[in-house]
Amino acid sequence: MKTRSKKYEGKRELILQAATQTINRKGLKGMLISDVALLLNMAPTSVAYYYRTKEELAAASYLRSIDTYTQVIESAAGLPTVAERLSHLVRTFFTLMQDVAIGEGQEIAIFEDLRAFGEGEVFKSYVSMFKALRSLFLTDGSLPSDRTRVNAQTHLVLINLAYAQAWLQEHHPSTYLRAALRFEDILLHGIGKQTREWSPQNLPMIDQADAPESDSQEAFLRVATGLMNLHGYRGASVENIVAELNLTRGAFYHHIDFKDDLIETCYSRSLDAIRLAQEAADRLNADSRSRLEAILAHLVQRQLARDDQLLRNIFISVPESMKRNIDIMNRPNETYFVSLVSDGIADGSLRIVDAHMAARILSCSLNGAVELSIGNWLPSPLSDRATEYFVRPLFEGLLSCDE
């Protein structure tokens, strides 16, 4: 009986691993029991013996991944300083990713579609994990009255660790520790050369190229963007969009031919907004750090305002036919961040850091900023300094103290 139990649990583990791989490549809605069964050379009915429904299997996959994060966090919790805890966290996580890359570890689910589970067990487990990570920043174990700063710092670390799962695939596994050290250096110390007053310059007239709010297509784009940020690609159904606008399906198709056209247009609109911010920053009479601060502050503030957000990255959830187009559209903005970081190193306003990695961290942080403003995703509401608390550590580091 004991041997059978081990065999049963071993099979369940293999199924969870296959499910996680499928989620990370096709998104939550794209994961099918038949896909998981195919990876394991099993019949779909055999998978269903262990997990009765797709939803049950997906939830188990996310819960296992949240537990993996929690174990890494707990392994850092006993160290005496914030710097030591965060350093241990990063290096342990990258070691896990190295194990996965060489086939000796279990893949971790990317949390892109986690909101689809609502506020049940998966969401509660995620919040518990978030609070455990947040505790690594506390010097005496107590939370400040304004929790926005520590929540923003925690979110910054969490989304960048998750995003590293994707870009690390461009590195050879033997270089993961090297990447971890560079990643850790930027997170802990920022890319700015020194601490200075937080007063990012405004980017005036930046939204002139946007369509007016009265334009029907623009209204569709705003609503679809908001729905996808909240519920993911599948949540932005035609039914949800027209219900939000109090219109009919016929009215939708009068302006938009296909839902996927709308999604790509939402991406294009968001990337155009980033490009406009970059162009406006180039017109500032300022060093490269000031330009980057202005871009990030402006765009993060737009994300937190909720009424006209940029579309967060839902790359794994979209159809395969859209992924290449989205990747091509996104490259010029990423290239710009690399070049501006390089300019900052040259003009002395930024530290000598890995420019490509810094650009990835900036892009990831901008993408993840929208989650600060969505529902009760964070354990407490935001203060009016949320943009500063989220963006400033990118330049001065998570270890900076500026109260």
C-alpha cells in the first residue's frame, strides 16, 4: 500500500509538471487536459483519474509554484539584514531556474493568468506568499503605517523574478549565476549613480497623438485594455467589452472586425504611448537618468490612474499567431531603453551596469506597475506616493532609505 502511494504521488507530480509547462507556453485558458496527456504519453482519461477537471489541475499547478516561491522566501527569512535576505532570495531563485534549464528541477508557473481563479484558494495562497516576501524588507518585523512603499518594493521584486523566467532562456545555464549577480546588483543598488531628490520632470503634450475620448474605437481600446489587465486575454471577451460600454455586439463589429484585431491594436496603442514618452524625454534638456525617470514616472502614473492604462504583457495567453507580431512591435521600445541606459553610463548619470539587463528590469517594472492598482491584489490600498515608491528604487535601489 505504501509503494502504491509513492507511485500515485509520483504520477501526480509528473502531471503537475506537464501542466505547468503547458500553462507557461499556452496560458491558463490554452491549457487542455489532452495537451498534458500528450506530453506524458497518457490517455486524457488517465490524467482525469488524478485531476478531475482542467481547473483543478491548473489550480494545483499554481499552488505548487506558489509553494516553491514560499520555500525560497523562507530560506532567506532567517538572515540578519535586508541585503543578505534579498541576495539569498535572488541567488536561490536563479539556481532553481538553472536546475530547470538542465532538466534537474521543476518548472514554475508564470502567474500571468492567476487572477482567473478569482479570490479563492489560489489567490489567498498568492497573497500569503506576497506577505512572506514583504517581511524580508522589515527590519524589526513591523509594518509601517503607510504600507505602500514596502508593498511596491515587494511587487517590484516579485514581478522581476517572474519575468526572469522568460529572459533567462536566452542565457546558457552555466551563466545563470553571473546573471543573478548582475540582476541582484541592479535591484539592490539601482542604476543611478547617487541618491538625489525625487523630482522627475513632466512630459508635456505627450498624449496628443491619441484619439479623442469621444472616438468609438478609442473607447473600445480603453475598455478592452482595462479588462485584459484585470482578467487576462480570455477575460476581455466581446460580451464583456460591449457590456462595459452598454452597446450591442453589432456595434462592436461595426468598429472592430475581429477581437484579435482589437487586442493587437491595444498593444500597438500602448507601445505608441511608450514611444511618445521616449520622444518627449529626448526633447528634455536633461541627462539620461532624468529622462528615464521622467518616462517611467509618467507611464507608471498612467497605469495607476486606471482610466487610461497601458496593456500589461499577456504574451503567453494570446494566440500563437499574435505572438510574433507583438514581439516585433515591442523590440524598438526595448532597444531604446538599452541605448538610453548606455547613454547614462557614458554621461555619468548612471552606474556601470549591464545595460541589457537594466533595460529588461525597467521594461518589466513598467509592465507590472498596473497590478499595483487592480482591485485588492495588494494587501492594502496605495498612497499618493505610489509612483515614487515603485519607480525610485529602480534608480536608487531597494536598500535606499529616503523617508
